[in-house]
Amino acid sequence: MATQKKKRKRDIEKNYPVKQFVKKLRRLADCIEQGQKFQIQVAGERIYIPATAIINIEHERSDSSEELELQLKWTLDK
């Protein structure tokens, strides 16, 4: 039986140039629309997002800034 490598906890933000960001969003939208899994590389790590991921949009506001997050959440198989 193969043992699964334990992944380290991670919490990063990565900025992208507009054209690269748009290209990633288009690929993501195509996969969501077609019910397919999506893979993306962020800061050197490849991430595999299942087609069953939960999609939500989060908006945060403070006195000095606002933030809009497009989120995909899924559980990990153990």
C-alpha cells in the first residue's frame, strides 16, 4: 500500500500580471463549466482542484480597504 506524502501547511498570496491572471481565470472557468478537475501552479507548487470543489465569493471591507476573494474549497482524501 502506497503511503501518501504529508503536505506542509501553506498560506500565501501570489500576485500575477493581468494577462497571466486572465489566462488562469479563463482556464478555470472552462473547467468549471465542463465539470472537469482543474490544475494550477502557484508559487512553484502544483495544485489539483477536483470538479466537486465548492465555489464561493467572499467580500471583506475595513475602514481602509476592500477585498474580493474567489474561493474554491475541497476536502482532501486521506
